Amino acid sequence: MRRLMGWAADLLFPPRCALCGEVLAVKDCAEGLCKACREEIPFFPEDKCPRCGGKTDTGGFCEACLRPFAFESACAAFPYERVRTAIHLFKYRGGKGFGEGLGRLAAEYLRRAHTELLSEVDVMIPVPLHSKKERRRGFNQTILLCRAVSAETALPLCERGLLRRKDTTPQSRLSPAERKENLRGVFVVNANVAGKRVLLVDDIFTSGATCGECARALYRAGAESVRVFCLAAA
């Protein structure tokens, strides 16, 4: 019976590539990537700033793009357009299975381009969802990503190190100025981060308002440093 249910599920919800969302051939299912994506994983170029596309020597945001933010550094594994389909399936169509595959790819990017993050941070903390939104979705996609990254890299993970105490208007509907005001005082630290070097993780970096407000809360709680890593930059 279980095997029959599994076959039925595969027919209704066929396995898809963790990057482009294409239905996978049977031989590719174990890796979770289609042949094209497996041959050339479209990581963000290491000499390009994920925010402005300008030249950078850090493998992350350039100095000009970092200047407005509270966090110390930031980087992203993919340009958003390259993983838009996979992220949409992951977040909005119940594709929790994409989380593990995308998390493994995120870990691979860190190993290739940002080994210092693996050795110079003490704890990884995901950007939180409000409890109501998490219940509606059934999961926090960033926690799933972090679990996979932690499993691959052994980075310590504090899943509820930050809490979101207000169910705010989605940032995508607001102007840059409204985004800052929308998030003011929203995040509260729920762990002892005093003296710790924190890696703050989110799925998509857009204006930076969410990560910036989380970073400010962590610094107020005594964090020594806050660095940001996102799966994709829009």
C-alpha cells in the first residue's frame, strides 16, 4: 500500500529540479538536479556584488552596498531570477522537499566561496516568520534551509534565536521607506547571543530592511558581529 501511495504521489507531484523546477528524469532524482543545472550550477559570480552587480573582491556585497546596513557583511548564493521557480514551488506550493536540496546547494556555495563564514561564526540564526504565517504555510522555509546547511557544514543552529512579534504587511507590497517603518521593533532575540558571531540567514535579499532590523536586534542583545547569508538576491 505504501509503495502504491508513493507511485501515486510521484504521478501527481513529480520530483522537480531544486534549481529550475523542471520535472526530473528518473536517473536524476537522487541528486535533485536536472542534467543542465548539475553540469553548471548557476551560483552568483564571486567577483560580483549580489546587490548592484558591481565589482567586488569580497565575494559578497561591495562596500557601497553595505554602508546603509547594520550588519557586517552579506552574500547570496544565487541571482533570484535563476532560482525564482524553485523558490516559488518551495514556499507557496507546499514543496518542502525543495528545502533540503536548496540547503545543500547553499552549503556548497559557502564551502566554495565563503569558507571564512564556516570558521568565523558561532551560531546560525534564521530570519523568523510570524507564528500565524508559519502555521498557514506549515513551515518556515528559512529554518528548513538552515537545517540542511547545518547538516552539511556542522555550523551550530539556533532555530528560534529570533522571534517575530507582529504579523506585518508583506514587504513586497511596500516602498523602501515603508519597509523600514513596517519592521521597526518587530524582532525580538530569544537566545543568548552576547559576545557571539552570528550568521543571519534568509531565503531572499531584496531591500535589506528585514535583515537590517534583525541585525539591530541582535546587536542590542550583545552580539559581537552579524553577517548575512541569503539563498538568493533580487
